[in-house]
Amino acid sequence: MKKLLVAAVLLASSSVFALEYTNAVRGSTMIVEVGHSQGRMMEALGRPVSSYNHVIHDRKGWPHKATTYTYRMNNARYEITIVDGKVYSIGWERE
């Protein structure tokens, strides 16, 4: 019975995906890279599917307001985080 329970837990946990991080994402006509402005991101990628506001902490522990935008393109989900008006990180996973 314990083996069956362990197998079920392993099978359930294998369906959990983690985001991979990259430095750039290609829109239909432009590329957005870490460090680009929020305006350039919106121009290149258009309207996001969703967004949420949160706080992130830098290496010194200082809080910064952040907004993460979700896009769906080319069978992938992208999460682009904006801090201080600049692209801070680009995460993605296959759908």
C-alpha cells in the first residue's frame, strides 16, 4: 500500500511545471529583452492575458513594486515582470 501511495504522489508531482527563465522574447515584429521599457514590451507584445501586482525584494532586502504580465504565444505561457518601468525578468513554460 505504501508503494502505491508513493507512486501516486510521484505521478502527481510530475505534472507540476516550473518556469524557465530567458533574456528575451520575440513578438510578431519586435524582440523584448530584460532591461527594455514597459512601453516597448506593450508595443511588441500587445495586451497581456492577465496581470498582477506584487512586491519583490532586491539582494539587499529592499522592497520594490512589481507587476507581472502573462502572455500566451506559440504554445507557451510567458510571465514578464516589470520593476521601475523596466523588464526585470522573463519566464516561460510550454503549454
